[in-house]
Amino acid sequence: MVLLTKLTLALSRVHPLVYLFTFLTAIPAFALSCVFVAPQGFYAPYARYEPSAVSDTLQLASILEGALHRSFDARSGQEFVVGNWKLDLGSLRVDNVHSTDGTKLSFRVSFSADGIDKRGAKQVGWSIIVTVSEHPTHAIISDPNSITTYRIPDVDFSKYASPFKEEYEELFKLVFGQNEFFATVTPALALSGPEELRFRRYLLGVKGDPSSISGDLPRMIYLSAVVITTLGFGDIIPITPEARILVAMEAITGIVFAGLFLNALAYHALSTLGQKRGSESRAATLGDDN
């Protein structure tokens, strides 16, 4: 009992700013622990709507666009002509990248085509909505450090009427044609190893893995601040034992240091008040003596 009293008194004598500094330092410390100890231990379904996720979406669109242009370069000797239209390869763009559940990815491919008939120069715009699966259909390993994955894209052509339906089908085959492996079999989307990694990380982010979305450390600092102050918004949830242990430890740490801070603050306030009253009492005593 005496030891407990001495310990309480010793903790009370610590300056409150020490506890406050420790409390605030624990926020980034636990955030770093979450990033390195439990990198995939959290579920964050709303992270996909953050500005960093939007940036990742634009980056993925650029990657898909680059993959299509690379397939064009590999078929440099081929004529990209459908009927009386010749594709303007430089006009190809990829946008509207999105996924609802992380199992499939949809995106829009748009481009223009130049008229090559004798009725005069003209140009028309085309666009198709393409969907690809989460998992590749095939992969080619050219060497230990190089891999190319292939996915068979899907397009719903039923909404187009003839003759536009046939033209769109031919354009689709031209855009997604490959110079190797799928050359004469079926259109495909080919991704290099780094592109495949970025593709998978994006879909993992859609599924709720916050570590797969840019800005993971600031996100974990936010979570750490929410946990240590026991607010508990619930927008980021620990789902692995390691993550749950870290969250529990931080919540307990927050309560303990908040209590120590308030206790030390009260102790020093009372000590200051006691010293002030002692000074006033001595001053009054001296005044009476005079």
C-alpha cells in the first residue's frame, strides 16, 4: 500500500506536458506499427473514395492506355482499317475506370477514325466499354524477371444495331489484338509485371485493403488518432489478430496517459494554488507583525 502511494505520488509529480508529449508521440508511433506490423490487417471500405484513390484510378487508366499503345507498336506493320475507316492510333484514350466489388474492372476506350473513302475527309469518334476479370487468363514468363499477363476483355455488343455492331466488333478486335500468343485466337489485354501489380493493388483497394491505396501512412495516423482518443468511428476496422492487438494496446495506452495527464495537471494546479496561498499567508503574517 505504501509502495502504491509512493508510485502515485511520483507519477503525479511528473510535469503534465511530459504525458501530453508522450500521448501525442504515440499517435505516429502506433500508425507506423500498423503499417509495418499489420500492413493488410485492416478493412477500409471507404478508402476507395479518398483523393489518393482517385489519383490511383487515373494512374491505372494511364497504365491501361499505355498497354494498348504498346500493342499497337508491336503491330506496326498492320493496317488498322475497318470498312472505310482508319483508326487514329494517337487519339486512343482510356478513362472511366471503375470496379464495384474488386472482382472485375470496367473502363472506356475511346478513339477517332478517319474516313478513307472518296466522299471527302471526315472523322468519327468511337468508344466502347470494356470489362476484364480480376484474374488473368494466361501468363508468359520470358525470363525470371519478366512476365506478361493476358486477360480476355468482354464487351456487350448487343446494344448496337447493324451495321454498327459489326463495325464495333471489328474495331474491338483491332484495338485488343496481340502480336504474340493471342495473335489469331482472341483479343486480349496484355499487362507487364509492374502493370499487373498496379492492376491487382487497385482491385484490392476496392475490396477494402487500405494498404493497397496510396496514402496508407496518413490514413493510419488518422486511425491512430481516432483509436487513442477512443472516438471509434468504425470506418477502418482491424481484421487480423496483429491489427486487433495493436488497436487494443493503443486504446489502453490512450486511456492511461489521458488519466496520468489529468492527474498530473490537477496535482500541479493544487501545488501551485497551495504555494500561492502559503505566500499570501506569510505575507499577511508579516503584515500583522509590523
